[in-house]
Amino acid sequence: QQISWTPLLVLGYLFYLLLGAMVFQLLEKQAETHFRDQFQLEKLKFLQNYTCLDRQALEQFVQVLMEAWEKGVNPEGNSTNPSNWDFSNSFFFAGTVVTTIGYGNLSPSTVAGQIFCVFYALFGVPLNLAFLNQLGKALNAHLLTLERWVQKPGRAQVQCQFTILAIFLTSGTLFFLVFPPLVFSYVEGWSYGEGFYFTFITLSTIGFGDYVVGTNPNKHYIPVYRSLTAIWIVFGLAWLALVFNVGADLMERYLQLKWHKSDLSLAEGDTTKLEDEPEQPRIHIP
């Protein structure tokens, strides 16, 4: 009896994310704690030693701030800020690696973490593509089922396909692009426009990193907030990839149609020109 490999792929994909989250947490959290404590000491030294601020002191303090930020430590707040490398955040980071979003606001700072990240991405990106491909096939199968249910005798096939496409685009837009910004706006304190911007930039894997969920030190997030966001990202990627494929297919068909019409026009123009113009004497060049 042949065993379907789809459940195995799903379990393997989930296990891979969990494995990555645990390894990143193991490699990065202790180093982050060290950098966080060091930064707090530098702030105390600054307050004790510089009662009158001068330019050199400001430049030194700015350098400390930059180094802290590069190590993933938010300069705001105090040492009680939530860790960037707890399990939930590590799981979210693992998802951004294999999906190639790469926000850029957080990265491994240890040599071991950087080397592991390279090999994790080397095998994780193809696994993610295979998973999204299988997920896309599943969505496609549901679309075909919906098409057979909607299609009725006497109804044009083009009209039926247009209806299915409209349902697919509308439902996906509401679930992945319209409703999530409402949640992000409420939790993060963003405007709806900022939430919508983050949503699309994330699902399109552009990932500028100017907006990232779960990074405000003044807010208390539930532990699974970023993990749930990572799961939403995976399914949103599959949906948006199908949308992009449909858009690319429509563009190709449109361009092919325009190119075909252009070729026909040129061919007709050349024929008319040959008929209207008298035949010119040919010059033989030896």
C-alpha cells in the first residue's frame, strides 16, 4: 500500500522549524543575556561619569547604542525586556530564515549560530519551497472541487472560472491581507495602514524589517504570539504565491496576445506595402 508523502512532508516541515527554534535558542540566548547586561553597565557608567555631556561622550554612547542594536538588544527599557531568543521568538526567526523573508532586525551573533544558520537555510529553503508547492497543490485541488460544485449545465466555462477566481481572490484577501492588520494594529499599536504595509511586505518575502511584530519592549505579548504569526505567514505565502502565479500567467497571455497582434499588423503592413509600391530594379553585386 502506497503511503501519501504529504503528511510526512508537513510533519517534517514542522519538526524542522521546531528543531531550528531550539538550536537558535540554545546558541543565541546566553550571548544575548551577556550583551544585555554589558549594555546596562554601560548605561550606568554613562549616568555616573558624564554629568555634563560633551560631543565625545555622546559619540561613545551612540556607539554603545549601535552595538547593542546590532546584537539584537533593544536600547529602550531595562534588562527585564523580553528575550529575542526565547522559544517563541526563535521559532519565528527560524520561519523567517526558511521563507527567505529575512527582516534584518535580528541575526545570529555567535560564530556557531551563524554557521548553523547557513546550513539550516541551505536545507530549509528547499524544504520550504517543497512544502509551499504541496500546499499550493492542495489549495488548487480545493479550487477545482469548488469549480465543479459551482459549474452548472448551460453556464459558460469562462464565466465559471472567473467566478472561482473571484472567490479565491476575495476570500484570500480578506483572510490574509484585510483582517490581519486589524490584529496587528490592536496588538502593536500601529495604524491600519502600517499593519497592512507590514502584512504585504512580509507575505511577499520582501521583508524590509522596518516593521516587525513582537519587538516593542513596552508591550507584553502572549508567548505564542510570534509563533502564531509564523504559521499565518506560511499559509499566506502559499496563497500569495498562487496569486502571483495567476498574475504572471495573465501577464504572459496578455503580452503574447499583444505580440501576436503586432506580428499580424506588421505582416499585413508589409503585404500592403509590397502591393502598393512598384517593384524596384535589383542590383547585383558580384
